[in-house]
Amino acid sequence: MTVLRSVGTLGLAGALGGVLAAALAAPVVSGGGLAAMSVANTFVDLPPAPREEPLAQVTRLLDKDGRQFAQFYEANRTAVRLGAVAPMMRKAIVAIEDARFYEHGGLDVKGTLRALLTNTQAGGIRQGGSSLTQQLVKNILVESARSDAERDRARAPNLARKITELRYALALERKYRKDEILERYLNIAYFGAGAHGVEAAARRFFSTSASRLNLNQAATLAGAVRMPYSTDPSLGPEHRSRLKMRRDLVLDRMAGLKQISQQEAARAKAAPLDILLRPEPGGCEQSEYPFYCLYVKQELLSNPVFGNTARERQARMARGGLVIRTSLDPIAQRAADEAIQKHVSPEDTEVAAEAMVEPATGRIKAMAASKRFGRNPGNRKNGSKTTFNLPADVAHGGGQGFQAGSTFKVFTLATALQQGWRFGDGFQTPGAMSPSQGYRDCAGNSVNDPNARVLNASGEGAGGPHSIETGTWKSVNIFYMMLERKVGLCNVVRTARALGVVRADGRPLREVPTFTLGINEMDPVTVAASFATFAARGLYCRPLAIMEITGRDGRRTHVPPACDQVIERPIADAVNHVLKGVFDKGTMQGQSIDRPAAGKTGTNNGYTSAWFAGYTPDLAAAVSVGDIRGSYRFPLQGVQIGDQYYGSVQGASLPGPIWVESMGPALRRTEPRGFPGPDMSRFGGGHTPGLEKALAEEERRGRGDHPFVRRHRRLFDWLLEQFPDAGSVEVRRSGWEQEQPRGEETLEQPEREQPRPFSRPDRPVGQPERLIGQLERPFGRPGSGQQPDRPFDWPTPGSSGHSLNRQPPDRPGSP
């Protein structure tokens, strides 16, 4: 049909419009309050075409490889060009809905006359004579409605609405070519089963695309448009039976119009519907990677880049038809999921969460948690599901987070190196200390706490010399409290802030003496991004999940990393040099990913939570473990997590193994590479008085810590002084000792004291004396008050820290 012919029919339609509309209205003219002449006049001066809002379409989330893993939609629709719709589908919809579509000018005269006769006999509107253009108008008015009242008027079964449709239809025919009208109709029509538009319908009904629809499928979809709810195939056999009747009606109509032969129609009618419903889940709960999905969703809803107001951002996400490519790495994501699932059950109240971040870009590669995302049956608080985005902060759907523990000591370490400290520099530490002087926050306020008392391992009160290396490897609390005082609390806070450290709840960081012991609650994404700064040699990059956005118009917007050089490269290299020792000399000794790595464990006072944060030059990750019911009320002591019993959960006993078992597979396609070496001319040459002697003594005691040796300590000490080499050989040959990896010095309360978390908001600075610190040891040991006959975690050398349910040896002190 040519454009000229179509325009010509507009004149005929306009001339007949008034007469037909008046006749159609005649039976109900008194009720409608319309005069035949005024109705006729309405077709002389036509309005502009109806306002068309952009159609609501699906927003899709893709991983870094382009594979979809989630989608959001207000209406399940993907708009396509008419050329992307199979010719058979175009013929089928025109045949059943408006066979004279290419001949009339917006008003189907014959169809309207037929409806006139029916309505006259019935005394009201009982049959529609709507053209395909009129149906498009109705859909446009419904889609563009800005209120429920507007929407109801667009659907109202009365004469006024019908006349409005006629006028708008004539206006549309003036504005668009016939193919443009058909394209708009196919994209806006509802086909049932939640499918809006022909492309979504083809996917939903037949798991195919609109361009591949065959005769049977095209006739089925064309038949569904008139009665999409009563023919919805997802609702059961009766609905499918009605859909088949509608399909057969379309086939007969196509045969009658000579679009197909009678034989083709008969063969198609004899065939089953072949419905192959494809699920079209919407939202994060049904996503394969729900926690990552939720992070992206919250970023879209909260970031002003995606809209000036929350309502605008919500509408853009739900209706925008965006394609969002993320940095999610399926290999890293599966590795994190599997490592967590191996150690922690979704049914546990203890929860583990992990985030992986790429250094030098900030791109989030994975976000995993031990619980499934969603609501528990009956909306129970505790169960296998959670609605909190456990790896993320509150702004991205997360909870309050867990205290980060000794992972924060790295910020004090970096500050000291910045101020000129060298490897080997250190000082004598007492067995206990009180932060009673020398601590000021960044506002210049004194934040000393003379009533607090910090202890080291197991409350033994043992002190000694420590350097920045040994103090880090053993995670000595008193050493780091004193180091923080020497370099300045505010300077440490500023270093942490430069590395992107913010509390999970969004509140200001607590600037108190125990800042270096990790008093602030954090989330794994934030901690992983801050540690990635060291891997990137001082380049901090804001955590980034969205890499590229493609709009409905096909325009692509690249989202670049947001990075700043916040630490000098030589300082980051020096930090990496020290933190590498955590794996071969410190709390993670015996655990490895078979490539250069650096990191820091963290276990909080009273075992309220446990962390491990580490990195390679190519990937950083942080793992947190705590009780979802409340870490203060439910410490990680004497707990069954997964199929493992833990006398106490520490940084290296559960978060550490999860990190190791996830990082290895996540990096399997990445060539191992090391960290640049430190500038020894700048950082070498430090000295700590008495440290060499203390380390030698510690090594000697470690070799001979068998009960028989302890009972005859004086004799062995004398022998070792007389024949040091023979003595060491003798001990090794005896097989008496079972060497244990040296642990972090831990802070336990003496048994007469009850553990009290140092960060409780209801205990302000200045209250009666309390004990402060963290429980840091590579493998679990009963905490204060632990029953002596309980099994606990005591691994063999080089093990991953799993409990062997062995009784503790009869000896005091720490391993």
C-alpha cells in the first residue's frame, strides 16, 4: 500500500467518521450526553497525535564476558524494529486484528458498520470495530498515563473513550507511515504471561526471538493479543485450550485472505501449540549472583549519575531498557561461592562474606556470602536466607558490618613507613598498657582512656622487643597501640581515609586509641578495595561494579575507573614486603596459594568477628565471619560452623582458609607475578635493641617445648649453653616436639575477667577499667573461660586449620 493511497483514505475516513460515530452513538446518545452533530464536528478539527512516553523495557545486567545474570523490569519488554519481526508474524497480526490495515486511513469503515449493527441491537457497545491504529492509541494512552485515574479513563468501556480513540487514530495516520504504526503496535501490545511486545512474547512462549517465529508460533501469538489473560499459557490447560482455539481462528483467517493455503492452515491446526515457556525472572532474588546484582541495583538507585532524584533513578532502572555490563568475573565468583559453601552452611547463624576487587581499577570481580539471598518462610529473621547484602555496606543493601580487627594495623604500618621508619625499627613493649595519654583525634581532642587496659597473648602479661615486621607478623596489639601513638592517631586515620576506609553504616570513623585494633565496623568490599591499593602500589580506586551502559538508543557510555595515587609507590612496596611475611613467618604460616601474596588476619576482642584481607598484584579479597544475630551477643566461641567445630574462630582458622581456597581458583588463568622489591636504601637498616636475642630465645624454646623438656628445663638450658649444636640436633632427633606455626600474639581476658567488646557503644571512654585487644592466633584455641575438656582447633603443621578434635596438651601459654 503506498503512502499516497493511505493519505487518500484519510479523507474518506474523515468524511465518514462523523456519520459513523454519530450512528454508533445513537442508541446511547442520551446516556452519553452527545449530539450527533457535535460528534460529527469532532472529526473536522483533529488533535495532535497522543503523547508517547518511552515504553518500559527490561534492564539487563551482564558479566564481564557479556553473559546475562540478572534483569529488572516494570514490564517485560524488549523493543525491536519491524525488520526484526518475522514476515509471517506481521501477516498473522494484521489478518486477525485489522485485515484492511493497509487500505484504510485509521478508521475501518466496514468493521465500524459491523459493530454499529451489533451495538444498535444490544442498546450499547457490545462489539468493537477498532482498527489496529485505534488499538495502538488505546495502548499509548494506558502506557502514558501518569495517574490511576488517567489509566482508568484510557480503558473505560464508553462512547467518549471510543470517539477519543478515533480522533487520535486519524492523527496518528497523518504522523506515521503504516509500517511505523505496525512496528509500534507490535512493541506495545500485551500478549499474556507477563510478555509485553512481540520480542518478549516470542522468548516467553517459545524460547525464541521474534525474527524466528514460524507459522504456528506467529498464529499463536496473534491469537493471544485479543484475550491475553484468558489465553495465558502459564495458567494451565484450560487457558492453553482457549489459546489453541484462537490460534486456529487466526490460521483460518490467514487462509481466507490467501496469505497461506488451506493445506498449510490444516497442517498447522493439526500441530500442538508447542509452548516452551521460558522463565523471565525479574529482580535480584532470582539472579544467579544475587549479592552482586543487589550491589549494582543499589548503585543505580543511589548514584546521582543515573538520575537527579530517587524517583527518576527508579524509573530509569525499571523502564529504561538499559544493558549494563559489569565487572563480575564468573570464574572468581564461582571460586568465592564454592570456598564459602565448603566451610559455612546457609543454615548457620554465623555468616561468611567475601569480596574480590581488581587492583589499579577498583572493579569488583566477585561478591559472595554463605546465605542465600531472599526472605525466609514466614519472614523469619534467622534461616538459610537473608535480605542483607552481606559483602557490601549499608548504601548498597548491606548491614552494619563487623569490626575489622587487626586488618587495620596495616594503616598504622603504612603511616610509620611514610614517616621514615625502617625495616627492623622497633621498641620494647610491656605486657600490658593503658592508653592514658598521647592520643588525639583529627579535631585535636584528647581521646585517651585511662580506664582501658590492653594485653597481649592469653593475658599472660608477657612483653618484649618487637620491630615493625615481628609486630605485624605476630599482630602484637601493644606494639601497634604504641606505634600508633608514636606516629599520631590522626595520621593513621588520615591514611585509612585516603585508602577509601569508611564505616559500613556510613557514619564517621571512630577516632579512638583502639583505631589500629580495628574498632570500626567494615564490609568486605571496602576492606578489599583498601588492600588493593597496596597491590596497585599506592593507587586507590573506588569500588566499581558497572563498566558500560548501553541505552535503548544503542548509545554506549563507558564508566572509567576513579583512581588516585594516595600513597607513594616505595611506601606501598615496603608495606607489601612486610605483609608477605604474614604467610611464611606469621599468622598465616602453612597456608599458601602457591604464588606471591600479602595480607593480614584480624580477630576481634571476645571473638566477636574474624577477618582475612590479602592480595596479589592482580587481585585483592577480604573475607569476614561473624554471627548475623549480633556479634557482641553471639561471639565465635564453642561454635559449630558447617561440619566443623571451633573452640574459637580466628582470622587464620576460617576466613584465612576461605581466602586461600577462593583466590587460588580465581587466579588460575592469571600468570603468577611478584611484587616489586622495596627500596632498601630508604627502608633498610633499622634496629630494635634486644630483638635478635629475644628471637633466638623464642626459637630455642620452640624447639624444646615438650613436657619432659619443661620438667628438666634447667638441665636442658645448661646443655644447650655448653653444646648448642648438639642440643638442637638432639631435640630434633628425639621427635618430642611437634612444631606448631607461630601464632599472632592474642589478647585474651584473664579468667577472672569477663570479655567485654571494646567497641560497644554503651560503654563510653572514661568508664571503669576494662581490657582491650584482639584474639589473634593462626589456629583456634579456647578463649577465656573455655572448658578444658572441649575439643578445639589444633592442626598439624601445614594444615589449613581444621579442627582435629584433639585435647589441648598439658602446658600453659600459647603455642
